[in-house]
Amino acid sequence: MSYKLLFVCLGNICRSPSAENIMNYLAAQRGCDRAIACDSAGTSSYHIGASPDRRMRAAAKERGIELHGKARQFMREDFAQFDLILAMDRENYRDILRLDPEGKYTDKVRMMCDFATNHPDRDVPDPYYGGTDGFNYVIDLLLDACDGLLEEIMKDGE
């Protein structure tokens, strides 16, 4: 079984590349990294080609996780390429669904926080204009949500 996940935020330099790399990290820890393929994208074109934000990389590194990748924009073709598309917040969710006006792929698009088990958040907050605490919080929230998502994927694969 191979499961393809796409994590989506606004600029693809903070939240979605963190989720992508955290999921890769957790999947590798559990020995199921060959069964799960991850990517990330942004709904905007602001940062195309940029590496993950240095503050986000520092927060992840404190937990032993390296952030890799280059920002890209979400494209209509992504709907067919991925099994599950995970929006970081409600605005990202709406922006993604706007590219699917006939609703053909609605069932593939979910909110990242739907999988969090230890955090009550409905959205992954954008830490870009905040301080260190915001970046640390986002990493902790994404660790929780990615762990919940991985549990669900593993259950479905049994």
C-alpha cells in the first residue's frame, strides 16, 4: 500500500513543510515510511522556490526533526495525484476547494487539526508574524496531528 499525502498552507514555508517533514519523521520511526509519500504546497505564490522558514527549522530541530523542501504552489493537478490533502486552516481549506468547483475531490480535502488528539485547535495558527513560542507551538500541534493522522492511515491499511 502506498498512501500519498499533501499538506497545504498559505506560503508553504512554515506550517505545510513542517507537517510534511514531521510526517516523514514519524513514519520512519514506525517503519512505514515506504508506504507513505508526503509533499507540501501553498495556496499562494509568495514564496515559490524558498526553503522552510529558518525559525520553523530551528523549532523543529529542537525536537530532532530536519525540515527540507522548496515551496511550491498548490495546483489543480494535485487533486488527482494525492490520496489526502490536508489544509492547515479554514482559509486554506476554502482556497483549495475553490479549485474544485464541481466538488469532485471534496472527500480528499481535510483539516489537519481533525487528527489532533491532544490539542483543541481547529486551525494550525500561522506563526510567521509571531515569536519563537508560536513556532514551537505549531511544531507541537503538528506532531500531535501527524501522529493522529498516521494512526488513522495505519488502521485503514490493516
